[in-house]
Amino acid sequence: MQFDVVSVRQSTHASESRCKDAVITLDTDMAGNREAFNPAELLLAALSACMIKGIERVTPILKFSLRGVEVHVHGVRQDVPPRMESITYEIVVDTDETDRRLDLLHDNVRKYGTVFNTVAPGTELSGVLRRKVSL
């Protein structure tokens, strides 16, 4: 499997990345651009998308029933050398499945995610998968 993305500088304030029929505006402004993801935020978004896609992939195989998924990701940047020092996440699943089945789902997310397994070796990556609490 191969992937191709093309990114082009639009101005001093933003750039664009294109893939297939999709376009994402990038924050490449040195002062920041609140209307776009900066590179670190894109990394965290890619990680969260990887987790959700992994869940979508395994739920039919595991016959896992869910109503929704939400992923919260927090990254801490180290200045010297510049890198993502640590990333923590919380996956919230709206489901009636057992705790044992939630653990199985989390194991699959950690084991089979392409972005997850790319980020994990170079970053302190930790998190939880929990059930959504109904009010």
C-alpha cells in the first residue's frame, strides 16, 4: 500500500495539502493560523484518525457493537531537539459491550494501527479506552 500527498505554499499564512479529492489547509504561518492545523496538530489528528479507522476495521470482525467513538489526544512538544516528547490519548466508546471486550478493542487499536505504530517507538505514547458515561 502506498500513499501520496502534495503540499503547496499558498501564502505566508497558509499552505494546502491535497490527496485524492481532499484538500486540507495547513498552518504554516510563523505567527500561527487559527483556521488551520499546524504540523504538530496534524500529527495528533492523524493518530486519532488511525485509532478511529482501526476501530472501524475491527468492529465487524469482533462483532463489536457501538454507537460512536470520540478520541481526545494531547501532545507535549520538546524544544531541543524539537520533537513530540509525549502523547496521551483517551478513546471514548459509546457501547454496551463488556469491559473485557473494550480491552480487546483497545489491544487491536494499539497492535494494528499504522500511524500508532509509527509514532510509538519515538514518543512516550500512552492512553486509555473507556466507555462513554451516559447521563
